[in-house]
Amino acid sequence: MAAIRLQKLQEKLKSEHSFITSEKDNIHQLNQLIRQKADQLCQQSWITKEHWLNIERILSVGSELTPSQCYHLANLLDASQFIDGYKSLGVNETKYSEFLYQLRQNPRLCARILAGCDRLGYDTLHLATLLFHVVFADCVYFEDEKIALQTLKFLIDYQILPNDHLEVYFQGGDYAFTILFKQFVAGVNASKIYLKAALQESTRQLLIEDDTYIEYEPDKVLYRMSEQEKLKLFGEPGTPKAETSMSNYLDNCRKRLVLICKTFLHNLKQRMYCFPGNIKWLMSHLYNSLKSLRCLEPNQIKSMLIDFLLNFYVCPAIVNPERYGIVGDASISDIARFNMSQVAKVMRFLSFADCGKKPPLHDNIYNYFELVCTTMET
């Protein structure tokens, strides 16, 4: 009797052992599949981000690359093949890994390298992008985000505070701090959440109303129209009726553009409750650092920070909402894209009103704005 029970127990244990072994093999295979899919996702994410950088190079006025070179680069990106480090580097993989680890542990050194790269006239865009991908790992995890923020903090000390032309610096330009900041806000999920919450409704409305170009400069309006359209809208050129019609048309375009910009500004203010804490911390540090210089008034500093956030955070998302997940897979027509660029162009210079300066744009469109609409609470 005991022998029979032992035999049954043995068979049961053997069956359970086979089941456990099979399940372990299945889990191992699933882990391998998940790792493979994660690697593919990371690779595709890198290619997508490089494509966006390529698009920015095409749109950049001062870019050294021609459109044909950018097109060739896009083809190379699509044909990219990823190789494991140990296959390419061999025994040197450990040395490279140790070097990158030490660089990652020293954000002050990263900031010094980027600032020095700017000062010596090297390709800061390429280096900052490389650091963001390799050293900061695209800020996927919170620890990566902290290291990137520390690097930006040190760049404030090394690049911004010694600058003698701060207002020009914050209005635009490819500097180490601005390049890394753009990479940061485009990669961190918290920054995308605010942009999506604040811009999605207004952007979708702009996509729907893509019937006409919102152009308020007379020469450009005529340039975009055929002769038949000009005659239909304005009548015979040179007549008083044509001048009146043109004036009314431009006035309507200005009012429409101002109304859209006010909607964008209103939504930006209303969604400040989900403004990312990491950017708030960085701007707070930048504000206190600039205030310590004692050569700028608090209102001037606030205006410069608003200028900076509009130029490098909000407006890029208005012009390219796909990159920030604002419009999803919705297609954007040429007219809608132009109108979004017009909105961004107007908003980029709204903070000039706080400093009492005249925005360097055409005509008096800014007279349509009340002063309260040109400020954002920080």
C-alpha cells in the first residue's frame, strides 16, 4: 500500500516538475520577446526623433544642410541597422561603458563640455542630441530626468549668467542650453501632458477651420492669390473699392488671428495646474540666478522667462503638434500648418509688451491685444 502511494506521489511530482519546467521556459521566451520588442521600440523611437531633428534642420534658416542632403539623411535613417555594442567594440565595450557611466554621474562635466562646445564653435546640436540619447537615455526614467535637469542647471551657471546679451539669448538661437532644453521637453512625458491639455482643443479647432490662409500683410496676401481670386475679393486693382476691400479683408484676418491667439493664451493659463514640476523648478532656479545678478528688474526677468518658454516650449508644439502627441494621427493641411505658424509667430513676441518694446513684426496687429492678454502668470 505504501509503495503504491509513493509511486503515485512520484508520478505527481514528476508531472508538476514537467509543468513548472514548461512554464519557466514559456516565461523565459516571453521575457526574450518583450526584450526584443522593447529594443525595437527604442530603435524606432530613436529613428523618429532623428527624423524630427532632420525636419528642424530643413526649416531652420541658418542650417548648413541643403534640402537634398536632408532628404539623403532621411533615407539613411530609414535604412538604419542597429548592432550590439559588443559585436562592434569587442573588448573595448567595457571601457566605453565605464566612460559613459562616469559621464552620466557627473552632470557638471556634461554642462562644461556643452558650454565649451558652444564657445569653440563646434556642432553643439549633434553633441547635445548624442548626450540626450546615450547619457540621459531619452529621460525615460526619473533618474535620467534628474541628471538632465542637473545638467541644465549647471548650464545656467556656465552659459546664461555670464552672457551680456540675455534678451537676445532668450528670444532664439541654437545654444547648448536651448538645444538641450528642447530635447528635454520633447522627451519628458510630464511636459507633453501640459501641452496636450493646454493646446489640444485650440489646435483641433484650427485644423477644422483651414479654409483660408490667415495672412495680414498686404503683399503676402496678394502673392498667395490668383488673379481671379483677387478680382473676386477686391475688384479692379488701384480703385478705391479695391483699397477698401483689401483693408476690410486684412482687418478681418487680424481680428481672427487675435481671437485664436487669445484662445490659446486662455487655455495655457487655465491648464497651469498641470504645468510640469521639473520645468517649474528649472525656471525658478533660472529666475533666482538672474535676480542675483542685480542688474535686471524682476519684471524684466519674468518677461525673459516667458519669452524663453514661448520660444522653446509652447510655440514649437503649436507648429509641430504631432511631435508632442497633441493631434494624434490627424492630418494637417498646408493651410492649417501655415495658420499654426502664424499663431506661433504672434505669440513669440507678445511678451515684448511687458518690457514696453515694440514687437518686430508687421503693422499694428498687437494693438488688438489688451495688455492683460500679453502676460502669463509664472
